[in-house]
Amino acid sequence: MSHEFTLWFVGAWFAIALFLGQAVATCLFGAGLVGVYLWAGPRVLHGLVGQDIFFTASTYSLSIVPLYLLMAQALLKGNVIVDLFRIGRRLAGPRRLPLGVATILTGGMLGAVSGSGSASAASLAVLTGPELEKSGYTKVFAVGLAAIGGSLSAIIPPSIIVIIYGSMTLVPIGALFIASIGPAILCILVFIFCLWAFPDIRPEARGSDATVIGDEPIGPGTIISFLFVLFLMFVVFGSIYGGIVTVGEAGAMGAFAALTGMLAMRRIGLRDIYAALTESAKVTAMLVLLVIAAQVFSRFLSFSQLPRTILSAAEPMIDQPLMLVAVLMLVIFIAGMILESIAVIILLIPIVQPMLEAAQIDMLWFGILASFMITLGLLTPPVGLSTYAAASVSNVPVAKVFRPTTLFAFIAAITVAATMLLWPPLVTWLPAHIR
């Protein structure tokens, strides 16, 4: 079998499996195994792929993932996100704009502890959608705002996307966390500006910004929960940014503190702990399987020398790094509209990394920029997963919800992405000054 036919066969295998609804890990793993077998034979398959799987699964950086997932699950099982929104709603009062801002900020915090844009958007739509409607926003806009807030999980630390990117490229994860702070803040500010400039308000509510919302009393438990989350985030991320502990040690400390705190406040019981451990193990297994499948597929790519071929084709752009990054951002943005965010990173990074290294592009800067573009891909058609998740749980036609989410994403792309492209210190300055 010719090498050219092998490339086409493996590409068709992957595309057909993905079209038939197979998991991305299954598509990558199957295509990689078939490709290695056809290209190099069974001896290479047995001798190298097994080692790849072992060493990939035992990578230290992947051990960080279950720690942050366990911390997230403990907080979610304790319903602290509900308390965060209650505090934000009380601070916002009956006014529409502050309540919308509270929704975006809550989405950022929910994304920080859940790690999944679609899951964050769905949870936020259930939690904040009715309150936004009471304040005067249309139902479609309320659901869209929930999707927008949930999508922030791709860039706000401890983003699982950033952890996977760091494990694949060997960029320090702590530095990636620090580097994402500036773009995350700018993205939130742009979303808040869009909320102020382009609100979608029901006609009967346009005359006043004082629509009455039925306030629930804020009890001591809610306040304690709110303060505990702030303290936990300060300790975990403050210790990382201050250089006191490593990212892995901070994750272990955060997981232990979250479980202990939720138990002390009687927010969770033994069943909740079991559920948190189970869910963390399931998500970790899924992520590790994805990374292993990507490594097997990368082994096939290395045999086929496809990255070198692509590198040769992209050689005219290597002398123009800004143009190369702009093209890659467009590819990542399109892929983010179709695939789950983590799958985009795992699928594309092995292919584009040789080009980035040849062009001497800062992998830390590129990782944050790529994470941001995935954030926008979660919001835009045809398959913006955060938008679909929020619309499905709210029984709203997704085509209508795409209108506000696409507008917000377009403005954020122009503002934040252009700022990172033209002024890299937005990403690189803070890591260079925090040790």
C-alpha cells in the first residue's frame, strides 16, 4: 500500500468516524493505530505504541487534572455557586445591568471550578436565566448571557484546556495560569461593555431599570460559603502566583481544603464525596484517554512526516509570524465551533507545534491566544457547544440564542484577540514579573 494512499485512508477513517458520532478519542486512537500499522508494520506498532501509552499516562502534568477536578466537584456538590450568585444578585439590587454583570462574573467563577464551557453554560442558564428575565431581559438574551458567562471556562484559571496544553507542549502550567489573567480580565470587561451597549430588553421593561426582583434573604450560611470560596481561591492561586507551591501542590491543597470546608459547613455528606470522587475519576479518565489517543495519532504523523510537509507548505508564512498566528487562530476558531474545546487542543497542537517552533513563536503566548479563540468558538454557529447547552436546558431555539452570543464573540474577537496579537505583553508581562 502506497504512503499516499495510507494518508488518504487514515484521513477518511478519522473523518467518517467523527461524522458517525464517535468520541474524538476513539477517532484519534483508531486512526493512529491503523496509520502506524499500515505505514510501519506490526513490529513498530507493538514496540513503540505501547511505550507511548505508558509514558503519556504517567506524565506528571496530567496528575494535576484530578486534583483541580476534585476541588471543583466538592464546591459544586456544596452548591456554593448558588451562593455566589445570590450575593451577586443582592449587590446588584433590582437593576438590570449590575445583575447581568453578576451573571458574567458568576459564569467566570463557575467556569474556573468546572473546567467545561458547555457544563458551565447549562448550569448558569438554569441558575440565572429566570432572574434575568424578571429584571426585564428577554428570555433569549438571558439564555445567551448564560452561554457567554459559561464560555469563560476556556481561559479563566484553572482552565483544564490550559493544563492539557501545558502538558502537551511542556510549557509550565503555573506560568500559563498567570499569563491568562490579563486576557481573562479584558475579555470579561469586553463582555460587560457589550452587555451595556447591546441589551435586549422586553418592551414593557424598557422604561425603567428598576424592575422588582423577589429577593431571598441572605443567611449566614450563604455569606460564609461566599467568603470560603474567596479564601480558597486566594490561597490556591495566591500561593501559585507567589511562587510558594507548585501547581500540583496547590491543586492538592485546594482539593483537601474544599472537601474539609464543605464537610465543616455540612454542605456535603459521604454520598456527595463519593459522587465527587467518581465524577473526577470519570473526567480524568476521559482526558487521559484523549491525550493517549492524541499521542498515538502523533506517532503516526511523525512516521508520515505530514507535519514536515505542512511546515514546508507554510514556509512563506514562517518569515511572517504574525500572519502565521492569525491563520492558525482562524483554524482553531473554526475547530472550536465544531469540537469540544479540549479535543481542539489535543488534535491541533501536535500538527502546528513544529510550525510555531520554526517561526520562533512564544508557546506560552500562543497557548493563551488559542484558549481565547476556543472560548469564542464555544459561542458561535454552527455548533457553538456552550450556546447549544444553554439553549437546550432552557427550551429556547438555539438559532435565536446565537444572535447575542455571536455578537458578543465578534466584538471580543476584534478587541481581545487583536490586543494579544499586536501587544503580546498583555500575556507575557505578568509571568515575566512573577516568580
